[in-house]
Amino acid sequence: MRFTKRYAWLLIGVAIWNFFIWITFAKNLSAAHSRGEDHPTGYWVAHTALIVVDLIIGGVLAAVGLKALRAARDS
């Protein structure tokens, strides 16, 4: 499948947005834990898993977007 530059930049933009949102959420979650907020262990585990999975998805989107951008430039 070939992506145009427009779609490549869209993927990169979504990846950047994904990183921004989930890194901010991770900082807030860490601050809440440091303040001693009382939540069940499942809350911390579930949110940490969401952060990790979504950062991986962001990395995949960025890689695909960059690869598509390079392919569009070379053609």
C-alpha cells in the first residue's frame, strides 16, 4: 500500500498527539500516586497498561508515517 505525503503527515501528526496526550497522562498519574491518592491496585495497573500500549501504538504510527514520507519523497 502506498501513502501520499498528506497521509504520511497525518500519521506523524497523530503519533505526536498520541505521545503528548499519554506522556501528560503518565505525569499526572505519577503525581497522583506520589500524593498518595487512594485507588485500588487495578486502577494503577490498568492505566499504566493503557499508557504503555498507546505509546507503542504511537511509535508504530510514527514509524509507518516516516516510512511513507520517505517513500513518497523517493518516488
